[in-house]
Amino acid sequence: MNGMGREQVRSALLDYQPDCAQELQDRRLMLEALERPNVLTRRDETEHFTASAWVIDSTGEQKAILSKYARENHFSNTAFFVDDGYSGTNFNRPSWSELLERIENGEVATLIVKDMSRLGRDYLKVGFYTEVLFVEKGVRFIAINNGIDSANQQDSDFTPFLNIINEWYAKDTSKKIRAVMKSKGEAGEYLCTNPPYGYMKDPDNRKRWIVDGEAAEVVKRIFTLCLDGYGPSQIARILKEDKVITPTIHFQQTGRATRNTSPDNPYNWTGDTIADILERPEYQGHTVNFKTYKQSYKSKKTCYNPEEKWLVFENTHEAIIDADTWKRVQELRKNKRRPTRTGKTNMFSGIVRCADCGEKLYYCTSKNFEARQDHFVCSTSRLKGKEVCSTHFIRAVVLEQGVLAHMRLTIACVANHEEQFRKAMGAKQKAEAKKELAAKRRQLTQAERRIEELDRLFKRIYEDNVGGKLSDSRFQMLSGDYEQEQEELREKLLRLNEEINEQEEQTENIDRFISKVQKYLNLDELTPSVLNDMVKAVYVHAPDKSKGHREQQIDISYDLVGILPASLLNDLQNGETA
């Protein structure tokens, strides 16, 4: 019947004389179909046809239900639109998007679903589609199990309530899932679906992480390169040049599911990927839960919790990166080093500081400079003037020579006089910490007493307010001031307790420092890796010219033990502290 219009088809059917009862039944059904409203949906010069479509979610059972309904109600030219594995709260579904496009093009006459929840569980969006879009586009909407058919307005009156109930169900399910995830997270179970790059699930116990050897070596290399002074973008470029495959490609090759699409270049590492790896505490062997959250079950945007809201369970799996390396890398990441306009960099950038104002020293160089002309100057002096802080000029080569000499002296003291060094460091730290601890404990006691006093004051002004002795506005002002002061004091208490605990753990730090020094017993050359591993900061003092020549003091603050005066080290070498 191609090329025939509705009336021509009707006339041909009426003229047709059936030979049997079945043909008579078929003719009757075809004539009824022609009379059905909103069935013919697309008209062009060559063809008139009916289109019927529906959305199903996952099971073959639903498809069977819809097929049977379409067959029994004589819907022809049908097509399935399937979005398997997608949530009903998500309308960014591929088949749904295709269906909307066909509706916009006028290609759909009837949309059939098993029930309203199959269309979606967002009552605002579902309401827009059923009450506005489908009506404007002349699409007949049918929800079989709910008895809804837009061709019968009375059947559709209850539709908005069904949409609200469906969304309530999604919201209630989300709340229950959140409660389960919270319970699992607080119990120390992994909340992420897949382990981070460098780990894999244990085939014998899917709830346990084990080291993925190949990927773990890449992770170790990334941390080593960071200690060598390279930034994320530079590390990404090195891995790309060495043709190291990206995490996405590695996951695909090892049979692990990934949401990311395969990049055109399998070696195309990015600075963001490197930065994410460098900042993941899981590489220390810890489980870290509640790093992210979503504001609502409707929102797909990931929000990030501050670190104080994280829940950390230590030593839950094998570590790839040791604690000292992790800590040093985090400190280096805080002091980001950017190349100068000439492209030259220096290993002391971000580490060397002014002994007077505490700010960083700028690295100064030029394409015309020889290595001996590169130098550092105080950033405060450059930005605010010499009257605020003097220049603190020091040549880079002199700085390197001085630091290397001091480090070799330190290493020699540890290698040759370990016990004396341990005792001397213990005495030094004890003497330094004694005054600090006493002062901090006094501050702690004062803060605790003030908090108790504020509680009493708050109770007194509350009674005065109730008794009419103090106006409401005055009460609000005073209570606000007291609450703010209490909050500041509580924060100070936490900070003081942390500092006291850190100082009381200095003995352990001495042993860790000695172990670190023993890695560099034959140090001949200062490299960024050694410098970043051993040294936290270098403080440059203003030059002293009072003796007729230029002298300049440099203080080196070592990781774990702080500043080691040269006088202390010389005494150790001469046996004067034994």
C-alpha cells in the first residue's frame, strides 16, 4: 500500500472481499487502526506510517510485556529503546536521548512503558515530558501497569501523584544506600569500586587490595621524580617520552572496567593525573574514606570534603610509598617550583628562605649568566623594598657548596659517632623543647580555665536576661562574643595538644633520621633527590661585613630533626660531647 493515503487505504479495504474468517478479522482490525487517533504521526509526500515506541530498563520480561500489549492493541511499526544499567533519576541516557530526538522530529506516535517508573524517577522532569512535551508533539503516552493512557484524560489525572511516589522511592533508596555506605566506611571497608592505580583486588578476596607490580613501579617512579625536583607536567612529559602506558590503558589491558574512553595516544599522561597520584594517601597503605560526597541523589557532581572530615584507617594493605617519602613529597608540593623565563631551574627553589622574614628567596638568572652568576634574593626585599627586609643575596653555587659541606659533616658524625649523635640530639631537643613545652602547657591551662569561665559568664547573662536585668539585644551581643571566643580557644587547644604530642615524639624522629642518613654514607654530589629527601628548608642570613670581609651564615633545617648547628657537629667530630 505504499504511496496510498488514509482514504485510499480505507476504500481499498472496504472493496476487498475476504475469503475466510481470518482475513475478515484482519480487515476489521486494520479499519479500526485507521480510526484510532494520534496514530499517524509522520507525513511526507511518499509515505504515511504509524510509529510506536517504548522505553524498557533491563529485563527480557519487560520486553515481552510490551510486545504482547502492542500486538493485542494493534500497534505497528514498533521499536525498542533500551537503557540497561542506568538509574531512573538520570535522564542523560543514550537511548532516551535518541528517543527524544525522534519525538522532536515527529517520528513517534505512541510511547509505551511498563509503568511510570520506567520513564524516570524525577517527578519534575517526568511531569514536563508527560504534561508538556508529549502533548505538544502529539505523542500518545501509555503506562500499562498504572492504567494511564493520554488518549483518555481521566486515566491521566493521577499521573502527577505517581511521579511523586516514584521519586520518593528513589529518594528513600538513596537514603538507605547512604546509611549502608556510611556504616561500611566507618568500619574501615573500602568504599571505592576499584582500587587506585598501583593496586588491584585480590582474586581470592575481592574486599582486599594487593599491589599491582607493574603499575606500582610506575607510582614509585613518579614519587622519585617528584623528589628529584620535577613537577607534575614535567613528570607527565618524561613518562610520555618513555612510552609508559597511561592508567586507563593499563586497566583495559588487565581486564579492569574503566569509565574513561581510550585515548588516541596510549602514552598521553597529563599533569592532573600525576598530581592526583602524588596526593593519594592510599599509597602509604591506608584506607581513606569520605574524601568525596554528593549533595543530592539527583546531582552527579562530586564534592570534596576537607581533610578533617576524612576517616583514615592505617596499614590496611601493603604500602607502595613509605611514610617519610610521602611526607616529603607533600611538603614539596606545597612549595611549587616554576621555571624562570629562561627555562632554567634550581634545586633550591622553594626550599631556600630568608632567615629574617621567613619568606622564599627568588631564583634569579639570565640567558647571559654563567652558572656562577645565578643567585637568590629575598622576595620581601624585591616586592616591598630593602627598608622592610634586606636583600639577603647569595650565589647559587655558594649555597650548593655550603649545604653539601654541612650535609657531609652531618653524615660523617652519624656514621662515626652514632650513639654520641643520638645523645647530643636528644639533649639538644630536650633543652629546646623544655621551655617550649612549659610555655605551651601554661597556654593550655590558661585556655582551659578561660573556657570554664566563659561557661559561667554565659550562664550568668542568661539568668540576667530571663530575669529582665539584661536586654535581649545586649544578651545576643555578649553571648555571640563568648561563643566566638570559646570556639577560638577550642581550636587553640587542639593545636597546642598536637604540637605537644609532636615534641614528645622527637626520640622516634632521631632514629628515623639516622636511618635516612645511612642511605647517603658516600655522598659526593648534591642532587635534587638527596636534597629533597634530607632537607626541609635552608635559611639564609643577611651578610656580615663588620670584619672587613663578607661572611654569611646559612642554617639548614633537616627533615625530622630541624637545624643542626655546625658547632654541635664539630664538637662531635672532636669527641667533645662524648
